[in-house]
Amino acid sequence: MTHALTRDSVAHMLDPQAPAALVATLAADARRASQRLSRLSTEERRAGLRAAAAAIRAEADAILAANAVDLERAEGLSPALRDRLRLDGARVAAMADGVDAVAGLADPVGQVIDESVRPNGLALSRVRVPIGVIGIIYESRPNVTADAAALCVMAGNAVILRGGSEAAESNAAIHRAFAAGLEAAGLPAAAAQRVPTTDRAAVGAMLQAEGAIDLIVPRGGKSLVARVQAEARVPVLAHLDGINHVYVDGSADPAMAEQVVLDAKMRRTGICGAMETLLIDRAYAHAPALVAALAARGCAIRGDAAVQAMGHAAAEEVDWDTEYLDAIAAVALVDGLDGALVHIARHGSHHTDAIVAADPAIAERFLAEVDSAIVLWNASTQFADGGEFGLGAEIGIATGRLHARGPVALEGLTTYKWIGRGTGQVRG
Amino acid sequence: MTHALTRDSVAHMLDPQAPAALVATLAADARRASQRLSRLSTEERRAGLRAAAAAIRAEADAILAANAVDLERAEGLSPALRDRLRLDGARVAAMADGVDAVAGLADPVGQVIDESVRPNGLALSRVRVPIGVIGIIYESRPNVTADAAALCVMAGNAVILRGGSEAAESNAAIHRAFAAGLEAAGLPAAAAQRVPTTDRAAVGAMLQAEGAIDLIVPRGGKSLVARVQAEARVPVLAHLDGINHVYVDGSADPAMAEQVVLDAKMRRTGICGAMETLLIDRAYAHAPALVAALAARGCAIRGDAAVQAMGHAAAEEVDWDTEYLDAIAAVALVDGLDGALVHIARHGSHHTDAIVAADPAIAERFLAEVDSAIVLWNASTQFADGGEFGLGAEIGIATGRLHARGPVALEGLTTYKWIGRGTGQVRG
């Protein structure tokens, strides 16, 4: 019997169809669960998430034990990766609190977007409904298991979770608690499923599952997002790069410019909302002081000729297209707003760009003409975050042009349907 | 010189990269035009469309002459296809009127979706903006050239038009007038471009133009839509099938049921909103009379066992999944609402489904649980149309779950950006 099972599992591993069949089964279960979820009231979904949060708290020891196994296996990883992977009591408690916080958000499902009564008496409305089945593909942070599942389920969607292999034991333990909590509250356990294999082919199968999975959200580094965007037949919400610019106009207040630029670059250098390129109006009198202040805060400067003339290192062409995620900034002087617009149009990544200016006409042109998901006037690019935008949480930031843009939270995880209520109307 | 030109054009035709290079050039011009368009006021875009409409009227003779060439070349085509292709004075006038009508629609661009002031004073708003560059791939109806271009440009987008080869001369003449009208009103001519080749590889190049074209809308028959959906790397808004159901509940008023069913099936059988399958509650006492009335109107009936027992022909399994677009209906008796829901979940195409019922609890369950872009209670499925829904026009009907669903008009051709106006806020 043991022998036969072993042969079966080897055959399963060698069968190139197996990941597709596995994903098809998960997706079919998820579709049924999503249909049940879509009929639940707000309070029923909230109760499910609160039970999931409680289960995570109750299973904290098991989750930490699983995490210890992952950490032991991960001895070869870098300290940064190990830190992302590591859980402790406080992190598990924060994860459960996060699930409770999502349960407390305003519910977009059932919201009437608009309504009208047609001249023939047909009463029409557009009503928000869940999207259906959402796939989350993520890397080593195990907290994504709970965060992403909570957002998807709160918006009435079933979720299929595919985390990184380094965190496999942690993710399994968190998922087990989460799904058990949902089930205890009467929600379908298949509302939150985990891909039970670290076979990378399962990711490919998810990306190809058109019609079975409605949306994929990748959470992780650039190589993951790039692979997902390149291979996916299923629609994807994501951003590849956050090559974010701050443009300091000639009209800017110098104290404000310094404050915004230092925060945008240096508050946290590793987040996608961090400034990567500083553009300064040639007419701005305080450019050398601004660049010097940035350097004094520990930021390496890579400048164009004008910035080099201030005594800083040289940028190469590639610097204008680089997301450093580090204490490095590319800095150029530009010919006013128009110069900034041309630079951003050429090098930007449609994520978050900011202007510091006292002149409102200049600022409004920047806000209108920069084609990015988020444009800011006199504020740090580091505000690019669902929590900071009042969304309560975020599943990610999207830089595509369709469906949802910028920070995506519950509303972005819904769609709508048209509902018409008549009294026998015909077109005749 | 002539010789060299000829060699160049032969080389161009044989070069598999040529369609990609052509589309890249069109798309780059379109991107620049879209940036200019996005800065124009509502009135400027309206004036552009009115000038385009005037140019179509002024060039009516040239358009009809071009159409005569297409018709002459199309002698082998079916009468139906020739009729789609044929223009006359009235059709050209209607086309120009359609462009004027789009110019009169409410402008979604600049609309504030929502706004808030964060506790730190940052004023945030989500504002509708054009999507950018839209590709339209269509078949033999030349009026799509003007209709689709008008909707795209009114929503601030540049459009790349790729019509069917049968209508090449007509499309070229309409496009020439349209673009000249835009230009005369000060809009960029590249706001509406036409792919100047009937090489089918150009369609493939459009479908692969990720990042250069933001959205593709196919307009035409199922094989076109299927090809576009199968090959596209660019997001697509479309519907493949309209396998629309009417479910007649046991509680339905018989006169209303007959009126709605006959209209849904027989008013026009060839449109995507036509009913294809009739589901009747086993508890509905008037089922034989209803099916007989449909047959008496000239509709061929393909029924399940219960319907066959009423004296009608048999349906095969494939009938439940067939979009006839003809005077044929598949008819089944089902076990009440739950039976209808199971049937529609298995065979539906997420387009338009209707219930006829007097019982509001039954009807509301149908509206909530049928997962289609449009769900109707006591109204004909033939209302599935942007004009009937008060949108003024439509670029198409979408059955996907993301971005826009059901009839898509100006709003569906926009996206949004987040705009934040601060006073020096930093995250600190």
C-alpha cells in the first residue's frame, strides 16, 4: 500500500498534466464556494473573517512551530529573506488583527453604482458583485496568506493561494487555521484554498486557467511579477516597477521641497512608493542645497551633468530606468514642468509621481498630464498605499489601465452586474 | 526610383516583422495623439466630432463611390454580407448623425468618482481619465468605422481601426473624412488612424501590442471574437456568445410570459440579446400554450422529453450550448427556480438572462444568483443594448468580469487616476 502510494505520487509528479488537473479541481471547488459566498450577507462574511482571525490566534503555537521548520530549512537564505519569513507571537497577533480589520471595512458588495428608470418603465441598476475566483501568487512573506485571503473573502470571492516554497509550512498552518475558522462560522472552507504543492508548474497552470480563475494578483519581487505578466492568460492586477519621480518646480518652497524629497526617498527605501528619480527645475535656486541634503541623509546621488557639477557622481543612461529600492537616487535638472513631463513620459512606470510647487497652475498641469496611477502635489510619494488612502488595506497597487488603478482593496475585488426590473416590457 | 519603391514594398510585404513595425508606428502616433486628446476640454472633443460628422456628410459621394468598389469586388458574397457592406445616402446620413449623437453624450472624462480629505489634510480624489489607445477590430459593416471612432475619441482616446478587407475602400473613405474633420477642428488626425493594409498579420500584431495598445474591442462574428480572445496579450472587451435564457416561473402571468418570450426570441433573431433557450417551470400550468405560441410565430422548437411530449422536435445535448441567432429555440421544463439556476450555470454565457415571475422573492433570487452581465425580471432579453440602457450608444457588450460588463459606452472607455493635493505632507 505504501509502495503503491509512492508510485502514484511519483507518477503524479512526472505527469505534466497533473498541475493543470490540480488547479482545475481547486478552481471548480472555488467557483462553487464563490457562488455560495456571493449569497451571504455582509454580517455572515464578517463573522467568517472574525472566526478566521480567532482561529489564527488559537493556532498561534502550531503556526510558530511550522514557521520554525521553514526557518530551519531556510538557513542558506539571506538575513533579509529570513526576516521576511520569520514569525513571532507579535507578528501572528498582528496577522489576526489584520483579518479582523478587514472584517470591519465597508462592504462594497451590493452597493448600487447607479440606477435609472427608463422611459418604458424598466428600472435599471448597476450593482457591485464579487468577481468570483481570485488567485494570489506570492513569495516568502507568510502573512500574505491571511491578508490576501481576508480581502478576497470579504469582497465575496473565493481565493486560491500559492505562496513561496520557503514558507510552505507556515502558509499551510496559517491557511489551515483560516479555512477552519471560515468553516466554523458556516462559510465554505473552499472559499480559501491553498495549492498543496510547491511544484512551480502549478503557477503556470494558474496563469493559464482562463475562465476558471478570474483574476491573478502577484505579490512579490520583480521577477515574480514579470513572469506572471508575461505568461498569464488570466487578467492580472499588479505593478512591475515603481520608478517614481518627484519634480521640484521653480516655484517650490525650499523647506517643503526638502521635507517631501527626503521623506519620498529615505523614509523607507525598499517600498514601491519610494522616489527613485528627483527632477529639479533649472529655475529652482536651491537645487544644490536640496541635493546636498539628500546626500547628507545617506543617499547616494547619481546625477546628470548639472548635478555632477555640484560635486556628485554621474548617472548612466540605465539609472533613469532603474528602481533601486535602496538609498540611491538618480537626479537631473530639467527645463521646468515641460522638461519634467517629457522625462516622466519616457522613463516613468505609471505608478506614483509627485510635484512640489507653489504655483497651482503648474501643479494642476502636472496632475493632469502625468499618466500615472497616483499623482501628488506637495506630498510624499510614500503615501502610495491603500491604508494611507483610507481603503483600510490593499491587495496591491496596480499600474495597468483597466479595471482598477493605484491601491486596490475591496472595491477593486468586485465587478458589477446590470439588474433590470420590469413589468412585462418588450422592445416590440 | 519606381523600381526601388516596388522592391521596397515587396520586401515590406514579405517581412514578417513588417506588420509589427507598422502597428508599433501607428500605436506610437496614437499615444502622442491620446496625450493631446486627454488635455482637451469636453467642448473641444465635441467640436471635433461634429466636424467629423460634417466631413462625412460632405464626403458622402466619395464614400458611396468607394462603397461601390467594395460591392463590385464582393459579388461572390452572400446577400446578407452584401447588405451589411452596402451603404446608401440614408445610411451615410445615419452614420454622420450617430457621430453627432455621440458628441452630445455626457462626458465621463474629468468626473470625480469619489473624494476625501485624509486626517493629515491630504485631499484625495479619483478622477476619470481616458484609457489611452484603443484598437477596434471589425468585420464588414463600414459604419463601425465612424461609430467606434466617435465613442473612443469622445472618451479622450486615440483609436486604431482595423476593418474587414471586404469593406476596405468604404472604411478608407469614411476614415479619411472622419480624420480630416477632426483635424479641421484642431484635433490630432492621429486620434483616429486606420491600419492601411488588409494583411491579416496586422491583426496579430495589434493583439500582441501589449503596452502600446491598451484595449482591443472586436466587433463581428464569433470566429473573429474567438480569434481575438485566444491570441490577445492586450486586454479585450467582448462577448463570444449570447446564449440567453428566459425562465418562466410557475408564478408568471401567462399573458406577460408569452409577450416577453415572443419578443425575446422573435423580435430580431440575429442579435446577441435574443433568447436562445426557454426554461419553463414544471409547475407552470400554461407551458404547452406558451411553446405552441412560440412555434406559431415561426420558431422551430427543440425540446427536452417533456416538450417533445407536447408534440415538438427533440433537442440534442449540443442545443443547450448553441447560439442559434435564428428562429430556433431550445426549450426545457425545469424544477422551479433551482432547476433554472443549475441549467443557466451550466450552459449560460454570462450575457443576458431573464425571469418572468409574479413572485418577487423568486425573482430577486434569480437576479442575485444568475452570474450574467445583465439579469432582467419581467422584461425581454432584447433590451440588452447600450441605447436601451440609456448609454446613448455602445462600443459593444462585454461578458468578462473585469473593468466593464454588459453594454459598454463612454464610461467603459475610461479609467481613473488618484490625485492627491497636499500642503507638504510626509509619512515621517
